[in-house]
Amino acid sequence: MNYLLLTLLMLIQSNWIDFESEVPAFKISFPENFQEKEKIIKTDIGEIEVKTVFAVSSVDSTENDLYLLNYYKLDKNIFEGDSAITKDDFLDETIDNISNELNADIIYSNKNMNDKISIATYRIENEKTATKGKLVLSQGYFFSLQVFTGKQYSLNKNMDKFLNSFYIK
């Protein structure tokens, strides 16, 4: 009987829900129902429409609190011209900004870059919380994926499952 309940619980937890976008073309999986939001943010270079997809975890046995994806179209000239920032610098600065906003230390960050896609992964922690994330530059868009959890749960498979489910079509 206990084996049957354990198997049933594992099946319930493994039913992740896919979110798919056509423009930009990508797919990602969430551990439960997700919500979508859009917001216009005014910046020095103009308005940016940020799209957000997130799931607040209530069934996750790993105690992850929030699964979050933010994405927006980049200014087409951001990486061109004399005053351009490099993709490498953009990813580094973004990780630094996230760390500062969360008052956390960068535990690690890694980058993998080529002509079509640039990816940075990172983990940051403070005294109580941990955040694991992935930043992606592709198709003229910036994608920021994050999972927030308590520090004691910072190494769990569902964090990686979410981050690794992101797929550019």
C-alpha cells in the first residue's frame, strides 16, 4: 500500500505543464499551473514590454517557492556600434544586478556563448534563500529564468528540471 501511494505521488509530481511561445519561439515546463503577466517598463532607451510567466509552488516537495521566467525583445542596436556593450558584459552585469537586488552572494556563474545563442547559469545565496538561474540571449530576445528556494533546499532536481526544460525552437 505504501509503495502504491509513493508511486502515485511521484506520478503527480512529474506532470509538469508546458508553456510554449511562437514569437519568440521557445518552450519551458513548470511543475504546476502557471500565470502570465505583461508590464511596460520605462528605461533610458525607451519602453520595454516585459513578459512574465511564473508558478508559485504549492505541490513541490523540494520546497521551491517560485519558478519564474521574464523575457523581452532587446534593442536591435544594443550589441552594435561604438558604445555597444558585449554580450559577455551584459550577462555579467545582469547576474551582478540580480545578486545586489537580492542582497546575495554569487556562488558560481558560467557562460556558454556562440554566434546564435549566449547562455549564463548562476547560483546566488544569502543567509536564508538561494536562487538558481539561467540567462539566455537568442532570437533578439533576453530570457531570465529563476528558481527561488530556501537555502537548505538549494540543491534539488526540480530547480535543474525547470532551468533545463527551456528550449529555443
